[in-house]
Amino acid sequence: MSTDKLKDYTADLLTLETHLFNAVKKQRTSERASDNDAMVLMNELDQILRNQINALESHLDKLGGGRKSDLKELLGSFSGLAAGLIDTVRKDPVSKMLRDDYTALSMLATGYTMLHTHSLAADDNELSEIALNHLGEITPVITEISRVLPLVVARESNDLDSDKSEEIGRKAMENTQKMWKAEQIKKEPTVA
């Protein structure tokens, strides 16, 4: 695998991560972002993304690709996703913000899986470790969003009192988390 391909894959992830970081920054300061559980997640995500962006920028420089020159072209390819994430902050409830973050994080997780594989093929051990570590940092956030989301949705329901919304949110969380258990998935990953 050529350095140019690794540079392209790294730049793609950096662009996506930068867009998500900008969206999360706006979400954190939105007047709608008042749910404590959601704010904890957004603050954690902000810090993770900030650190990951710095690491990717640094490695991209080592690959010979300057952030400004390489990423300018990529901005258009992700601008639709970014615009969607950022624009919804103005009018959407926190539950939809978390849904959009979950979606973007899932794209990042897939991208880091691909980058890890490509960097292994290119014998770039440092980038391989960066990709694997970044994947390891975002997967718990994805899981936590899936856990918190039912609570936030129930709290946003206007026709429920506080006690009832917490009861429904917890029940929905228990029900949906069962779908992520190994017994539900019924298949352990295998490596050939």
C-alpha cells in the first residue's frame, strides 16, 4: 500500500472527525442541550475528538500531507453530513443530536477499522496503533449513547410527568440493551 493511499484514508477520517467535532461543539452550547446525561456524553466526546484530531493531524504531517492542502478538497465530500449535523442543532431536541452523533461515530468506527487494516498492510505500525486506539475510544461512547438515548427520549416526552418519564426511559433502556447482548446476536466473531 502506498503512502499516498494511507494519506488519503487518514485525511478522510480527519475531515469526518473535524466535522463531527464542530457539530458537537455547537450541540454543547445549544440552549436545548440541558439533559445532564447527554451533556456528560457530549463533553466526553468533545475531548476525545479534540485529542484524536491532534493525533491524526500529526501523523498526516509525517505522511507528508499538510492539513490545509489535503483536507480542503475533502471538505466538500463530507459537507452534506456536517451541514446536517450542525444545522439540526438549531431546531432538534437533544435526542436527535445524540442520534446524529451515534451515526457519525459509527462512520468513524468503520473508518478506523479500515484505516487500521490498511496501515497494517502498509507496515505503518504507528498509524495502525493510532487507528486501533481511536476505535477503542469511540466504541464505548457509541455504546453509552445507545444506553442514554431512551432516557433522553422519555424525558423529552411532553405528556409524561418526571417520574413516569424516568420509569419509561429505564424500561426502554433495559429492553433495547438486551438487543446488544451476545445471546441476541448469537454469533461470536471469527477470524479465519
